[in-house]
Amino acid sequence: MDFTFDARTEELRAALLAFMDEHVHPAERVADEQRAALESPWANPPVVEELKAEARRQGLWNLFLPDSAYGAGLTNLQYAPLAEIMGRSPQLAPTATNCAAPDTGNMEVLTQFGDEQQQKQWLEPLLAGEIRSAFAMTEPDVASSDATNITTRIERDGDEYVITGRKWYISGAMHPDCRIFIVMGKTDPGGADVRRQQSMVLVPRDTPGVTITRAMRVFGYEDHYHGGHAEVVFDQARVPVSHLIGEEGGGFAIAQARLGPGRIHHCMRLIGMAERAIELMCRRAVSRDAFGKSLAQQGVVQNWIADARVAVEQLRLLVLKTAWMMDTVGNRGAHTEIQAIKIATPRTVVGILDRAIQLYGAGGVSQDHPLAELYAGARTLMIADGPDEVHQRSLARREIKKYL
């Protein structure tokens, strides 16, 4: 394994670091101020549209897509350090570069499984950053960590599918530019193979029978920058059968193909969030005095910073190894590593952010610093894309199987 950055990665890193310093970080407070004046709190502030235009002008656009026909054509190993940089400002940088979830995963689904018409109608405007999208899988009435529990029905009626069900925490659904849902439901609930009962269909947001009932908060935050999270009801919403993605019964496999890259992208960005937390800890430590000396001279603070640095270096190596394996042996071959980073990265970064919040005292939980919002995002990732316990269960079974 060689994790040395190649020439293209170095070039993109340099450009992205400059873009962050010159445009993104200065825009953070501006975006908050502009958002307060918007009619919809989930709409992009004007400065975000300016960032998108600048990122596209600089070629910092769709960096996540490995297929050069649609995106930058980077490998996972090349994209990892770029996603880390974007993770330092998760509220702005991913959106500015058109690398924000859930659009990233939805675009990957459409590139891999969408037909020509679906790609033309939905993928092309997503690639251009003209519209947003949402992925409707999680349900409030069942344990959605087990996807075979999904109860939303997708029933065929002639040349249409009828969708009935209730979803929640559907990321991106509150954004006024959200135009399309990818909905997972059951087309064959009585099928013998529980992993062939599900299908995915494209449901335009303005389809009759689709109702966004409320916005869901995360630790009190609305998560404006990712288009919010919504509870959505599908009450006999009808779409043409041509809106089926792939084949009937293929929904579970599509979900697995979508979630693998999504998990590592989250972990890549989490490394950047931890790096920003360490930077903020150090700046705070050298600027504040307590009990007759600077915080930087307090042993407990030194321990927090040292432990954070060690943890981040360990996590980065594990994430890079996982990216390398996904590139060389595929997502299935890297299954153990993907689960390992999904378990280790969010919980470790949550711990680092927790120490940073403690160091900032009351300011750490306020809106004056980014730490509380970063904490909320990192803590959520211990649940999103499969809770820790599901990955631990699967990983342990794979380890134990070696000895049976």
C-alpha cells in the first residue's frame, strides 16, 4: 500500500485548500447572516451560489464521481484527502463543490443503475447543480437498520406504480430545489428471498400524494445546509413504471451499492472535522488563561490535544487503507474495512469534538463557534447509514466465521 499523493491529487489539494481559505471559510458567517433573511430557511443563501460558481470555474466540481464521463474520474484514494479538506466546513464546502449528500449517493445510483431517460431527466441537472434530491429509505414505524423491515408498498397498477408509506429523516427533502426522491419500498412483500422484495423508484417531489408533513431536527438543529430532514408521506402516489430504477427486486442490492461509497465519504469528511476541532482547541488553549497560566500549559488540555492528534492519524490511515482496498478489490472485498471505519471514525471524532467543546466552555455549545453543530453532525453518523451496532454485529460474525 502506497498512500503517497500523486501529482493530480496534489494539484487538486492545493487548489481546494486555497478555495477553502479564500472563499469558503470567509463565507461561513456571511451565509448564516444571509440565511436569516431568506423566505425559506433551507434555501441556499446567495453566497452559496457564488461559491458554487467559483468552484465550478476552478474545476473543483463533482470530485466524488469516479466515472470520468460524469465527474472528476478520481479513485477513492485520490478523493479521500479532498473530502477531508471539505470536511473542515461541512456546512458549505460539499455543497459548493457539488459533493454533498444525499445528492452524491443519488447521482451514483443513477450513473450505475439509471437508464438513459432517467439520466437525462434527473442525473444531468444534478450533475450541473441545478436541482437537489432526496433518498427516502428510513421509516419511523420499523427498525430501518434492518432494511428487510421496510413497509412502504410499491404496487404495480397497469403502467403505473402506486407508492404508499411513511418515511422520515429524509435528508435534502426540505430544500426548495429538491425535485426528485429515490424511494425504497416493497414490490413483493411475500417473496421468499427477503432481500429481493424491495425495489427503488423515482418519485418527483410534486407528485400528487406526496406530502412533506414536517421538518425533523437533529439535536435542535434544522440542518439547513443539507436541505433539512423531513417526514414524508406517500399516499397512493403514482409514477410511470419507467420510473423503476434497475429491476423489480433490485432495491436491496442498489442500497448496498449506494451506501458503501457514502460511508467512506462521511468518514473522509469526519477526519477534516476532527482536524478543525484540533485547530480550534490549540487556538483556544494559547489564548485563554485559567488559574494563573494559559490553558495550553494545563496538563489535562495537553493530554486532550495529544490524544486527538494520535487518534486522527490512526483514523486517517484506516480510511486511506479502506479507500485503497475499494479501488483494488472492490467494495465487497473491502467490506470489513468499510465497516471498521464506520464504527471507529464517528465515535472517535465525537470524542474529540466533546473535548473541544469542553475547552471552549459556554462558547462551545453556542452558535458563536462551529463545534456544537459539528458535534451534532458527527454524533448523527453513529446512526446514519447503519447504526454502529449493525456494523459491529456483521464484522464480528465475519471474524468468528474464520474459526468455525
